[in-house]
Amino acid sequence: MVSALTIQFAFIFEPAESGIMKRGPRDVTKGILGKYDVFEVVYVSLLISGLGMFFYDMLTNQGLSAVVGSTMTLNVIIFGKIFYLFNLQNDHPVLSKYLFRNKMSFIIVGILLALQAMIIYWPAM
């Protein structure tokens, strides 16, 4: 829940696209998500969750405890979400000059990583 909420805050500070006020309203007869959007949601969900399960199985099969496997799975999911956040920010490649357009997203990712470290290293968690 922490990762979902913090990553959403990054989008609040996303700069408006150029020409956004010149576009007409979207067609209300069409759904909010197009076919490509649904495909992308399913693809990314399967990719991130599949990587998490892969690392869990790999670590537990090597004799590490289920706690270590669960921690690694959580880390894979969090870092997958962080990568996806930067991928969604614009239509350009992630590693381009547009990566630093939303500087607040880096602060929010830093907060998320601090909370993630708390979950992993604070004994009460």
C-alpha cells in the first residue's frame, strides 16, 4: 500500500504536456482504457509479478528461508513499480533528457526507498 500511494504522488507533480489545452475533449463513447492500455496493464503486471515469483522460487530452492524470498519478492515489486513510474512519465525513452523533467518524482522515490528500508530493516515491521 505504501508503494502504491507514494508512486501516485509523483504524478501530481508531472508537468503538463505542451498543447494540452488545444486538444479537444476525449470521446465519451469510448472507454477510458483502449486495447493497447489493457494489454500494457496485463503485460506489466505479469512481468513484475512473474519476476517476483521467479526470484522467490530461485532463492528458496537454493536453501534460503521463505522470509528472505518474500523480502526479495517485495523488493522486485517495488523496483519494478519505480521503473514503470519513470517509463509512464512521457512518451520518450526512459533514459533520455526527459527523465529529469519531473524532479519531484525523484524525491518521492527517495521517500519510497526510505519506507522500503524501514519495512526490511526495522524489527517491528
